[in-house]
Amino acid sequence: MNFDVDIAIVVVFLALTLFVGLGHGRKVKTIKDYALGGRDFSTGALVATIVATLASGSGFFITLSRTYSDGFYYMFASIGIGISFLIFSFLLVPRMGEFLGKTSIAEAMGDLYGQKVRVITAIAGTIGSAGTIAVQYKVFGNIFAYFLHIPSYIAIIVAGGIATIYSAFGGIRAVTFTDVLQFFAFGIIIPLVGFIIWSQFYHQDFTLAQAVSNPKFDISTILNIHNPELLGLVVMFIYFSIPMLTAPAFQRIAMGSNIAQVKKAFLIGGILLILTKLTIAWIPFLLYSIDPSIPSGDLLGYIVDNYSYVGLRGLIIVAIIAFAMCTADSYINSSSVLFTNDICT
């Protein structure tokens, strides 16, 4: 393994992320600029930031390990997250025109129910965001420590510091355009990893018929009405399908130029999120057929040790950083808006 190449790839990506973030945040003058960015984003940029915010680093690892250990049960259930976006698009977004241009979800709640509700919403949103940010930073640390042998606290300071800097100084414009970069990073690298594993799968004379013969990957078995685990799958699918109006999700609605654009962005975002889940699940599906004895928590290490070429380790790290960073920066931005606009005023 050429660690110099891998580290160089990671450093270039982090530097590029910081450059893009700071480069798009020069027009921030007011809190509305910071929170809404002028509301002149293209639909493509809005789609990218919607998908990137939900496709988190922790979500990547959960999908990877749970698909390997449980088969398609968790994968089918987690598709409900994408379905929730479709519900958002068709049922909720068309009724939210009055919230376009609102600085935060707490401000909108305050307009409806008063100042006390505004402050409570802001406090709850800030606390919830802090937990999400911490989880993503933990992902940074674990990845750097495991693959590049860099102490986790250094990785958290560096990667977390970069996300904090461009989020703090560039506002939502910096977050959105770095999300676009990060969306393309994991959107290209993860399918590439899947293709590499598929090529090895094919050359080792495995077949898809053999892969789906296992009951936990056999769709007819999973969806059989007599399957005792089907009820749990359906309940979990329904749970994931319930739309959740988090602070970043509300912000993606408020920063849209009009309702038609927001509806289209959430519709496309839901479809892309489902495809992202399927693409991630494809990797453990193939790996289980090749070697069913891998500890589910060691899958990423197994992939790097057995399928990575020079530089691919760095690309895999970049993809995971992209997953984690695009979620962290969105929650940093939305929580800072809640704190300054709704708690401190």
C-alpha cells in the first residue's frame, strides 16, 4: 500500500472542500444571507444538498454492516427514508409556501405559536444537532485512525475544523456547494468500489443465482406473507417512511426559490437516496456470497485489504469523509442559525 498517495488524495480533497466552501461564502452580510444564501440555488444544487445531508457517514456504516448481517431486511426497510422524501414532495411541500424565506424552523414555529415555542424549538433543535455532529466527527476519527494510523483526535480536529470553518464563515452557500462536491465524491467512489468487487465476484465464478439463494437475500422468501420476520420489516419500513422535519430539512425548503422547485428537489432527492442505499447494499451483498464469515464491523477493512489498488484506499476514505462531512456541515449551519437567531435574540 502506498500510504503517501492515499494521504495525498485525502489532503487534496479536504483542501478542495475548504476552498470551495470559503469561495462561495463571500456574500454573507446578514443572518438571512447566512441561513438562506439569497434563495437563488439551482434545482441541482438543492437536490445535492438534500441527498448529501441525509446520506451520513454513520448511515453508510449501518447500511453496510446490517445488510451483511441481516440481508435485505434492513435494506428494504431503510428504503423508507427515500419514501419519506417522496411523501414530503407530494403531500407536505405544496402546503409550506408560507415558510419560504423563513430564517429557521424555530422562527416559523414562533410565528405560529409564540415566542416560548420558538425558543423551545431552537433549544431542542440545537441539542439534537449537536448529537448528530458528534457522531459524524466520530466517523472522521475512526476512519483516519484505522486506515491512515493517524490519532483520531487529530483527524477530528482537522476534518471537523475544516467543516466548522467554512460553515461558520460561508453560511448555507458554502455548505450547499461543498455538499455538491461531496455528493459527487461518494456518488462516484461507492459505485466504483461496488464495480471492483463485482468484477472479482464474477471472475471467481460466483453467480447472482447463488447469491440470492441465501434466504436472507431471496426476495420471495423475505416478502413471503408467512415469513415471521416480515412484520418487523414492515413496521420498520413504516417508521422510516414517516417524514421528519428536522432543522436542516426545513432549511432546504425555506431556501428554495419557489414551491415547485422545492417539490421537484425533494422528489429527485428521494429517488437518489433510494439509489444510494441500494448501491451501498450491493457491496455487502456481494461480499457475503464471497465470504460469509467476515465480522460485520470489519467489512470496510476487508474491502481495503482485499480489493484496493494504489490510491483506492485514499478514495474510499474520501467517500466516507464526504458522507460524514456533508451531514456535519448542514447541522452545524442549521444549529448555529437556531442559536444566534432564535435563542440569543
